[in-house]
Amino acid sequence: MKTIALANQKGGVAKSTTAANLGIGLARHGKKVLLIDADPQANLTQMLGWQQPDDLPITLSTQMEQIIMDEPFSPTAGILSHSEGVHLLPANIELASVEVTLVNTMSRETILRQYLSSLRNQYDYALIDCSPSLGMITINALTAANSVVIPVQAHYLPAKGLEQLLRTIAKVKKQLNPQLNLDGILLTMVDGRTNFAKEIGTLLRSTYGAKVLRTEIPQSVRLAETSVEGKSIYAYEPHGKAAGAYESLTKEVLSLDEREPKKHRSDLTR
């Protein structure tokens, strides 16, 4: 099972949208996919159709709490099935209290990795939708992951915040997870009609080179509407530009796994 963390401490950059549509895109290519909502705001959970996450009896916080307390747990408990072929381990506001509990927990950075190791033979991919912070839950996600995809809105300030996140990823790789690679920086919410968006794309590519993925996700009202409908862009508007972009991203992620890791993917310290 390959585990991909979708991370950015900046909110509103389409992390949850990307997690849902990349995950379902991988499922459309025949992969067994588990989506993990690691954000107390539960945007991914609601986006996939569970609009009252606080009413769910078992969530990510339940599983993490049982591991913290060294209690027996069923790895598949609480996992929900979505009609488009993916499974979801949901989140709710209780995850915020787990974040506090982790501060005084032994091996606090590895709780999520311990959980995922119990499922490694059941899925081809696990995608973790991280919260917009660099707190302990996000550190757990980076410690559990094989790679990171960083969605970045094609605006100046979100792009400027990349350096802090890259430093955090490099520190996690050095101290906690030597196997962690950077799959790439994903430009999202790109308005191709404006020179400004093109300039941001050019700036990022000149600064980070091959670390920036080829695929760009366009700004799309239809993508925003999918969060209300509980379905992916493939089901909502299958022939639109956004669906084509996420299909391109899916193929790019699959191609990364089909070849040997390039130096730029694993060398996060440069």
C-alpha cells in the first residue's frame, strides 16, 4: 500500500477536493483506495456525502485513541463505502481533542502509522487529507506516508508559504520517516485566463523545477458544487475541464509509481 499525504498549512487550496478526486480517479483505474480524513473540520467526510460527521460512531479519532490507550481495535471498524468505489475513514471534531492528547503520548508521531500498518495488505493506496496546520495530526500523517502531494493555489501568498512546509517535510524525513518522498507540488484553482496565474505557475516552476507536477487543476464552479452533491467531478461533470485535469493527475501519480524514484523526489533537503 502506498500512502500519500495531501498537505498544506494554508487552508482553501483544494486539499479535500484533490483527495476525493484523486482517490476516486485511482479507483477508476482499478486500484483499491482508502481515503483518510485527518482534519477535525471533516471537509472530506462531508464532501463525500456524510453531512453530519459528529453523529458517526467510529472515526479516525476513535482508532487513534484506542492505539494511544493500547487497547485492541478492529482496523476496518468505521470505514465507510462510497458509491464510486473508494473507502473512507471519516473524521469529526473529536480529532481536535486527539491532537491535544498526542502531546503527552509516547511515540506520539507514529500513532497513525501504527493504524495504517494494520491495513497495508488491503489497499493499493491510502490518501490522507491533512488539516490546514502543521500540528501533531499532520506530523502523524507525514510520518505514516510514503510521499507527499502539496496542493497550492495559484496565488502569491499561498505559494510563498511553501518553504515552511518543505522544511517541515525535510525534518520529518530526517528524524522520523526516511522513506518520505515528495511526489510533487500541485497547482490548483488556476485561472488560465489571467496573466497573474500564469506568472505564479512560471515562478513556481522556475523555483522548484521538476518538483512541480505537470498537471494543473483549473478554477471551476463545478468542482465547488461537487462538495454539496457528495460525488466526484467524474460523476458530476465527466466531460468538463476539471474532470480531465484530475484524470491527468491520476495518470501522473500512477506514472510516478511505475518508475524508479527520481532524486528530486526523495532529496527534500536541497
